[in-house]
Amino acid sequence: MRIEGCVVDAEAGCGVPEGGVAGGCREPGQPITGARFLALNPGHRQQLIDDPALVPNAVEELIRRHGLVNTARLITQDTEFQGMRLKEEEQILVPNHLYGLDERQVDNPLVVDFTRPHPEQHHAAFGNGPHRRPGSFLAKLELTVFLQEWLPRIPDFVIKPGTTPRTASGSVNTVHELHLAWDTDPR
């Protein structure tokens, strides 16, 4: 296969669509990450139950604080960047969500605040400009639907006692295991 006159092998060619869509289609990470946060933070959960109009801001704020997608790059030649030696064929992984944790961009960046004004302006969780992942819109929709549908039905839930969420980081951060518990008594 050729792209703009350059020969691209099958493995690299198949990775282009996958990399472009990650952020919603590749991993169901945002709703699970949101569930984990809300299981550990009942005050935030109650805030969304009491005021569902906060859901759009909550979606952006959860994405800002708990980013999903990272940017990976291959070093094509030996170079030095800010005193760090980078060697040809090494890979670097840039956690995009660090932008949303920068105190120069966000006041109290480690605090999740569902009333924060314009949280969508304070993260680059899915990249920016031409590098923005198209799957970001699906990831936001998935998290929105989760919050709107789950909380009215199961407002009180916790991480199941005796379990520990299992997470992984790479080009996409994900939660591999999350066991939740809630009262099933319909009193």
C-alpha cells in the first residue's frame, strides 16, 4: 500500500484507522472510569443525582481528570530534548491528560469539580486540532448515557468489598476489572 507516495506495510496501514478512532471505539474506558470515580466519591454521585443538568460538565470534568488516550511516538533519529537523550527506534508515550492537570491551565487540577466553568477547554484528553481522535465524540456520548441511565436506576453503589480495580496504561488507559456492588432490595 502507498500513502502519499510512501510504501506502508500492512501492519502500519491497519494501525492508522485504529489509532484514529481510539477514544471511544477501542475501549469502553470512560464509562468504567466514571463508575470507578463515582463508586469512590458518593458526594459527587449525589450531586449528579440531585442535579442531572450537571451531567455535560461532569462528563468533561471526568475526562479532564481521568484521561483515556495517550500519544505514542517513535524516535526516528538520535536527538536531545531538554537534556534528555532520545535514541532512534525508542518510543515515547505522552499522557494527553496531563494538560488538564497543569496548574497554569486549571485551578486545583486534582480536584474534580462538576461546576467548573467550561471544563472542555481545560483538557486535551483526546488530542487537539488535526490530531483529535474522532472516537472522542463516542467516548463522551458513552459516558453521558452511562451517567443519565445508571444513576437514576442504581444511585448507591460501591466497589465490591474484597476486590481491587485492575487498570492498565498504554496508548489507551483502561480499567480491565471493576466489580461494583449495590443493594438489590427494591424497598
